[in-house]
Amino acid sequence: MATYVFQNCFSVRLFLLSNLYMKRILPLLYALAFLSPAGASAGPDEESEGPARPKAVKAKTAAIPETPGKVVRLTLNECINRAVRNSRQLAAERHRLAALEAQVNQIWWAPFSSFKIQAAFSMVPDRCIDTDILSQEGRILPCEGDGQITGDDDYWSQGWGPYFALEFKGGLPIYSFGKYSNAKDAMGHAYQATEANMPTFEHKIRFNVQRAYHAIVGAREMLYTITEGRKKLVSARKKVEENLEKQEGTETEIDLIKLKVFESEIDQMVHQTRQIEQIGLAALRFLVGGADKGRIDIPEDPQVLIESELDSLEDYQGKALENRPELKALRHALKAMESKVALRRSEFWPDIALLISFRWVRTPGRTDINNWVLKDSYNYGGYMPAVALGMNYNLDLGMDIHRLDQAKAELAALTADQQFALEGIMLEVEKTYIQVATARDSLNTLAKSKRLTKGWLAAAVQSHAAGIGAAKEVKDALKEYFKIMASTHRSIGEFNAGLAALDKVTGDFDAGNKK
């Protein structure tokens, strides 16, 4: 009995749990993969001066359809909370957990699952027998008539009447040598493993929301930087056109063409950045969800570098060992597999049970024969149940040994998977930590380059406006300026998103929300 419950409620679930660490998020969430590294990590220039930052510029092609109504601007924390609350994937996982809990509850009722009630109703030929003759002459005679017994096959000449039957039978396990308890332990640990793994889905949602959010902010900051730089280039181009028309200065038509080519390159950068912004906004709306998701946007605030001091790599790895849901789930999965091995061992022993049965059959048209020599199938049973001590032993010769070997091999494989997952998590933490630390160091290096480049650009623009500098100097300074600013935006974005990634790989998103 316990073996039956285990095979139907546990085997498939345990097989899935052995692959917990490799479980993937739903494919739709990988829409974020379309965010290119440069676009996803773009950030603001805190020192830029000029007019207010432009609102999000929508691409002329493949723009996101807008839902009529007022724009709903959500902060990062509001986006995260709504995404967690509206996540269909998270809701599906909760339902799966509830289904597994129902399976666990089923095993508690397994001892009573063998009881059943059967009932039957039919119409049979009537027959009356003089039971007094049985003891006198040893012959069966009809109650009346010519003394001949009508055969059962002569039913057409007989009257017909109802037949009623009711039967109750089953058994209660007394001792199963651990089958029932091991199956119960295995199912309990399977449920705990699934429950322990639930936070991974929320962590992925939080990380993806932050990644999309930073992509949008970085793209809009890059648009602002390009817009401001393009104004200086347009001013230089117009100055060259005026000089050529007046035949003044040292610029040539080739210099003017170079400026126009560079201006076209800047316009191409604008299109690419708009695309990144639109994809990021689409991903954010998908993640946040809700009836008004078509009107969701983010505040028009400049991106700022999140102020956070990095701990040591060992500290983050220690947090991962303590908090990662996958490791907690694997620990429970190992215990479940150990219970499965114990269950396979217990199958070498029989099941002892208390068997109970009760049968009541009545056929009004048939004489109730109370004689121990004859069996009356039409009026059989009583009001006292039959009780017996029973034993069940499946002779699975050879199969039981190999089932135990299979369970041992699965336990060894899961143990190896746990060690592999542990090493993989440590590598994931180290890789993420290196990326965040590199982005922080890059920002420190870029800060000096940005100041020098801005000075170079300002000097080139002023010299050209005064007529003592060449347009080529403005173009070269702008190219370098865009290069430095793009690297700055990328490093700021990588650092901000990297902090969220650190929270994800350490399973410590609560600490990340306090930053």
C-alpha cells in the first residue's frame, strides 16, 4: 500500500527536484536578452549642463503601441512590487506548490485508501424451495407443484424478482517495515525542497525589472548627451558653411562633408539608442503587468550612481551559501532521495495488515437456505464483519535488488549535482563581483578622462567660434567626448545593475532594497 502511494505521488516529483539548480525561467522573460550590453548599461553624465533632459523620444518605426489615458510613472521600487504582485509565473509556481501540498496530504490518508464499498442490483428468476425436506429426505423439492425442480436455464417459465448486494472490505496496515514512514518522509522533503526554491522566481523578477529600468534610464541619458553634443556639431557645421560662402577661413568643402558624415553617424546613434529605450520599456511593461501596463513609464529623473560600498568577495560568497534558495532546495532533495533509498530497502519485507470485510446479499424471490452444506449465493452474508490478519509480499525477484541499486545511484548523482551547484554558485558570485568591481574602477578612471575631454571640447568649440580653430578639432573632440560619455554611461549602468545581480546571486534582495 505504501509502495503504491509512493510510486504515484513521489517518483515524478523527486525526478524533477534532482534538477532544481538547472531549472529555467519561462522563455518569455528572456525578452530582456535583446538589451545590448552597451545600451543596458548606459548612464548619466552628472556634470552635463544645458537645457532640461528631453522626454523619452519614441522611434518612428516599431514604436510601442500606447494605451489611451494618463501616463503612469512608477519608481523602481513600485515597478518591482507590481511585478512581483502581478507575475503570472510566480502565481503558477504557487499553484504548483499547492498541488504538491495536496499530494503530501494524500499520503496521510493512504492507510484508508484500500477500503471500498461495492453494491449491485439485478433481476433474477424466482425460486421457492421447501427447506424442511432437506433434513428429512435429503432431496430439494419445490414448495408446490409436481415435485420437479425447474432448472435455472428455464428462466422464461419463471417469475422474476430483484437481487440486492452490498459489500464492504479493506485493510489497515499494522506494520510495513518502514514503507509508509519512508514514503511520507520522502514526500515531505520533496514539498520542502519545492517551497525552498520558490524565492528564486521572485529574485529573477526583481533582477529583470532592475535591469530593464536601468536600461531605460541609461538610454535616455545617452539621448540627452547626444542631443547636447549634436548642437555643438551643428553649430560648427553652420560656421563652416558661412565661411565657405564668404570664402573665409581655412576649411574646405571636404571638411564640410566630413562634418555632415559625422552628423549622420550621430543620427544613427540616436536611432540605436531609441531602439534600446523602447525595448527596455517594452520589457519593463511586460514584467510589471497590469491593465494599465501600456501607459507605464518611469520618472524623468537623471540616472545617479547608486552609493554602495562593496564588501569582500568572501562575504558575498558566505551570503550565497547561507541564503541561496537553490542550495536549500537541494539539501531537502537529498533527504528525500535518502528516504527513497530507505523505502527501496523496506520493500524486501512483507506488509502486515488487518483485513476487514462485510457482505450482505438479499433476493426476496429466492428461498433463504440456512444449511451449512449448501452455498446460497442469492442470500449470503450477515451483520457481523469478518476480521483476519493478512500478509502481502511481492515476489519481485531480482527487480527489488536493482530498484535499490537505482535509488543508490540516483542519490550519488544528486550528491554530485549538489557539489557542482555549490561550485557553480561560488563561480557565479565571483564573476558578478568582478564585473561590479571592474565597473567601479572604470568609473574612477573615466572621471578624469571626462573632465579632460569636456575641457578639450569647450576649447575647440570656442576656438572655432572665434575663427582661430579648425572644424576638424571640434569633430575630433566630439568623437572623443561621445566615446568617453558612452563608456561612462555603460560603467554606471553596469555598476547599478551589478548591485542587483549581486543581490540575486547571493539571495539577499532584501538588503539590496535598502540601498
